[in-house]
Amino acid sequence: IPEKVLINGNDYTITCIGNKAFKNCSGLKSIEIPESAKHNRTFYYCSHLTNIKIPESVTNIGNSAFYGCSHLTNIEIPTSVTNIGISTFQNCSNLTNIEIPTSITRIEEWAFSN
């Protein structure tokens, strides 16, 4: 996802990726989120997503952000993140490696359920 888009000669910075923007996008395998973007439930049921880079600008991984991403195997959480929301990685059945930085102060319920 680019950090900026050009529309009718105007540059716009991507500041938000809408709720469930990529929901059920089963062909999506890898994505890089721009530093400027915030998101919640963005990758809900992206069942073939295997790789994602979370930028340092993210301080909160929103509720259900990766819910049902059953092919997600590895994720690196930057030290800027302090909160992992409700059901963030729920039903990520192939998640085998995750490093939780010491910056995390809260892991919400069902964050790693199933």
C-alpha cells in the first residue's frame, strides 16, 4: 500500500485503512502497511496472508486485525506497539513464531485464541 496517492493532481497521504478493507481477500499473501496508516479488522479472514510488516508508527494492533488469517506463520511486532486488541490473532492456526516486545502493556482477551 503506498504512503501517498495522486488523485486529480492532488497528493493524499493514506492515514487510515478502513474496517474490514481486505476482508476475505483470500488471494492476498503479503502486504506492507505505510507508516501513516491506522487500521482495525483490516485483514479479517485473509486466509492466505503469510507475511505482513507492521510499521513502527503503529502503537495498537486493533481488534480482530488478523482474525482468521490461517496461513499467517510469523509476525514481528515493532517496539512501538503497546496493545494487542481483542481477537487480533484469533484462528491464526499456523502462527508458529511471534516475538512480543517488552513495550506491550496489554494483551486483550482472545488475542491468540485457537
